[in-house]
Amino acid sequence: MEQREIMQRSVGILTEALEMRRRLRADPDADVGRSGAVAQLLEEMLPRIQLPADASAREVADIVTEKLGPAIVQIASALTFAFVQLAEIHDEGRTDVSSADVLRSISLHYEKGGER
């Protein structure tokens, strides 16, 4: 999966979470079922791992780290990037731009093939 798609999907997850939070603020009893977007992203990005039957605990840890590490770093980087963008707007005290606006802007940037 390309970094562009990972970024857009991460922004989608954050946008969904933001909307769920807003709905709960408006109605604490609202049914805000999750879409499963996080689970789906992990399912698509994390490779299947086959472990030797006789692998030691250390070997298992090394194999898992080697196989899962790159995907986890990509996902964490995308979420961190979006968080930093949101935090910068907040810290600047900007009231003319909402969190949803920032997330939309990030998504559009990556939809057009932009890089960080």
C-alpha cells in the first residue's frame, strides 16, 4: 500500500473518530458504532507471519519485529503527521479553521499525489 493511501485512510479514521465524538457530545446516548476502518487497515497492511515450530521466544520476537515493523512505522507516521498538523493549528490559536477542515485539507493534498 502506498504512503498516499495510508495517509488518506489514516485521515479517514481520524475524521470518523472526530465525528463520533461530536455525536456523543450532542447525544451521550447516541449509537456510534465503529466502521471497522482501523481493523481493515491493519488487516490489509500487516503481513501474515509464519513461525517455525521450533522457534525460541527470542526468534519469534525478532521475526515479528522484522515483518510487522515497517507497516507499523508507516501507520504511526501517518497518524503522527495528521496529529502534528492539528496541533499546529490549535497552538496557533486559529479559530477560522476547524479540525475537520485540517483533516480534509490533508486528505485532498494526498489525493492530488502530494507528499509531506
